[in-house]
Amino acid sequence: MPITFNATNGITFNDGSTQNTRPAIGFRNRIINGDMRIDQRGAASSSVTLGIGNPFYVIDRFNVQTSQASKLSCQQNAGGVTPPAGFPKYFGFTSLSAYSVLSADFFTMQQRIEGFNTADFNFGTVNAKTVTLSFLVYSSLTGTFGGSLGNNDFNRSYPFTYAISTANTWTQITVTVAGDTSGTWLGQLIVLDYM
């Protein structure tokens, strides 16, 4: 029998023995470089003004996209804000001009998570699990902001909003996402959008 791999059960070897490769308890966080410390391309060492086009990776694993040019700039530790306690870096955005957002506009920061790294969520099945998204935000504005969790086909998503009630303060945001029992998720990238 050949060696086989199954995203649910793990590896089955020639002798019939198996090795569970499902994420262990220590693999709760599926976001890679969530503390924004890795910048191998060096793109984040200076301010980047965002244009229109394909996703642009500024900090490793995080890309930004906009529908309007020259409205935002971004940088690792932009604006000299002190990072939150326990974190060496943050991903900062600066508004470059006042702008009334149109219905078709988008300004996103996203991470695409390999689908097999989330196979144990069981999204798209009757056993779909509830997951929690947690992050820190800092804004000079208060109000309601949004994001979404979606599949790679962009035909299944969980949009959410969160409130920032105090300006210029790091705020912990926690969003609970009910597992999606429909659609195709296994083997697909999960796309996490912010802004």
C-alpha cells in the first residue's frame, strides 16, 4: 500500500500504521506573521503609496489592494505609534486624502490561509466548527469598521463589523464565526480581509 495523505486523518504508511498530522493544540493560530515582525522583501521599511492593481505584499503574508490610487499609504510601524504590549511591530495605514467611498470601492488588507491548514474547521460540512478571530486595532477615528472571512472562490463569506469606541488606543477585537455548513472550503485558501 502506498503512503497516502488525508487532511482529516493524517498519513497512512505502507505497513498500515498512521501518523496524525492534524493541527495540535498549539496550532490554534492559523494567521502567519500576525505580529507583523517579518518583512523579508523590505517593502515595509519605507512608506508605500497604494495604487490600483494586483495584491501588493508589504509585510510577509499580508497583501493590500485598493480600487482607488493614492488614497492610502502603509508601512511597518507607520506613524511612530508605540506597538501594543508584547508585540514588536504593527502594520500601519495612513489616509492620504479625504475621500467619500463609493459602493464598488474596496480598501483591503488580507491574508490568504492555505486551505489544508484549516481543514479541521470542517467548513462546508455538517460538522463545521465555530472559530474565533481576535486582533488588536488602533485608529485615530472611532466608529464601525469591517472585515470578512471567505473561501478562495469568493462565493462563500462571513462579513463582520467591529466597533472602535476610543481613538488612539490599542483595542482588542474578538469576532466569533459560526462554521459554514455549505459551499466548498476544503483544499481552498481561506481569505481574511480587514478594513
